[in-house]
Amino acid sequence: MPAVGFICPDGTKIRFRDCLSACRKGRRCLSLPTLRFISRQREWQGIPSVTQLIKGTRQAFLEITRPYFIDPKSRAYSLLGISTHGKLETPVDDVIWLSETPLTLDLGGGLFTCTLSGIPDVYDGIERTLYDYKTSGSYAVAQAINGEKREWVLQLNAYRLMIEGLGYKVDRMVIQAIARDGNTWIAKKRGIDEAIVMIEMPRMDDNEVISYFRKKAEALRKALDTGYAPPCSDEETWGGKRCEKYCDVADFCRQMEKI
């Protein structure tokens, strides 16, 4: 299931409907329109998405099956990213906006037939280039520049296969990244000296991409069938950093580990 509520600044958990009807503290931590927007969740429809499968299987499993709460202020940078997407979506000849167009990729048969869903950002038909917009910390951006951000490579290649399935040719895949801590000394130390960084993603073998996502889809299906998912890998947890600050279901993960 998706998130069911917010974590208030004092640590209290409150359901979305209760928060939106009236603030329990009498003064909202964020504006009502902002809270309404953050509270919108996508229900699990049984078809795994690209963004789900590039996460660890346990994280994706728990996000589907557990009633978790989120800190609305932790969504500040995702709001910035959404705002950026919206402002860039101006009709241009030969540019196809795909940010509201769910696409699919057939992962083949085997133990079960599986379809992968995804929502790419934009395809430029003149340059034959697939672009994906990211708003991220300079650490992740530097990783991508150095070829160490494998999940972004997999994500873009999955989107490429979806777009090619529509009959378009994709010659290049580019991440247009905004480092949210750009212009700071730590960003510059990491080699990020521009506000917007263009990062070309390498083209992977089609079979390798399909094999990866099929394996992850099968692992997620097994977890849903058995009620248990193995711990995420060190790479999937960013060396533990995701568990500490960036995983909404970390508490459920720790409970599962004890069991």
C-alpha cells in the first residue's frame, strides 16, 4: 500500500485525511495545497515499475504492503523536481513529453508473464535523445558522472527500450541533473561546479536490461507471495545512507530483520 499519513514535526503520526481536515497543532507545518499534493499516492496495481525495481526488493515490498508514514518536509526536493518538470513541459516541435504517459515493456515469460511500467520524461525526435530530469544531491550527481550510479543507467535503458518499442530511435540517453547543494564547497569538492549538469548514460545490452528487471520483478513477486524479502544490498542502500535518512519503511525493515 502507499503511504497513509504524515509524521508531524513533533514526531506524532497522523493519517492524511485527519491532517488535511484540520491541523492538530492549530498551525500547519506546510501550506494546505502543499500537503494535499504530497499526500497523493499511487496505488499498487500489480505491475512493477522501473523506479520500484531499481530499489532494493525489501524496500519495494514494504512500500507495497505496509502502512507507512512520511515526513512532508522530506519531500521538499521532490516537489522542486516536480515543479521543474511542469515548467519545462512547453510544447516544442519534434519533442515528445512523456512525463504523464505510462509506458510498458514486456519482460517475457518463464515462471510468470511480466510487464514493466515506466514514465520517462522527454524524447527529442530531432536529436533522437531521451532526457531524464533529476534533482539530487551532489554526491549522487558525482557518482553518475563517474559511472557509479548504476540504477540511473538501468532506468534510462529501460525507458529507452519502451520508447524504441513505440517505433522511435534513441541514439543518446542524457540525465539533466540539478544538484540541490550546488555552489557549496562540498559540491565543488566533488567536481560539481555548474548549476545544471548534463550526464550521458551508456547504452546497455538489451538482454542485460531485460534480464535485470525480470530478475527483480520475480524477486518482488516472490516476496509478495511469501511475505518475506531479503535485505537490500549495500549498493541499493547507498552504503547504508538510504537506511539512515532516505527510506520511509526503515522501521518495518528492522522489524522484519528481527523476525
